Amino acid sequence: MKKIVALACVVLGSFSVVQAASVEQYVMAVEKINENYKKDTRNFFVTLDSMQRGFSAAQQEKFCGIVAQYAQDLYVAADKNRSALDLKYANLTKQDVNQQVLSAKEMQMLKQYNVQCTLN
């Protein structure tokens, strides 16, 4: 009986370690995704003329591509670690992630320059 209890403790303890590792992996993945997004958008904005009042079609396509990759990467990170995440995040759909990205403050600020991205 003691062996069964000990085995159960080891198995449950291992599950907790695996789950904690998945949460940690998710957090690290999101941090890296955010760093890449900041770098990509910074590099994009540096190429713009400081006097321009909106994006050209090519610039909007490039910027929206950066935003789409960001949303996709966030969704993949959540999907890979879904079992370890809090229920609030474990049930996120791709559409939920897209909506969160598009409703972010910076995206709302860009609307005044007619910059609107559509994410699939």
C-alpha cells in the first residue's frame, strides 16, 4: 500500500512539474513573440517618412503582415500549451486572439490614419 501511495505521489508530482513547465514555456514564448513584434514594428516605422499622414497600400500590406504574424504566433503559443493554461486562456480561439490584437491601443490609434488590418 505504501508503494502505491508513493507511486501516486511521484506521478502527481511529475504532472505538476510538467504543467508548470508548460506554463513557463508559454510565458517565455509570449515574451519572445512580443520582443519580435516590437522589433519588427520598430524596424517598419523607422522606414516611414515622418511627414506622411497614412500608409501607402504597400506599407499597409507590410504592416498588416507583421500584425498577422504576431496574432498567429500568439495563438500557436496558446494552442501548444492549452492544457496547462488557466481556463480563461485555455479556451481562446484564433478569432479571440485576433480580436484582442486588433482592439489593442496601438491599433486603435492607427485607425485615424486609415490603417486597418483584417486577420483571418
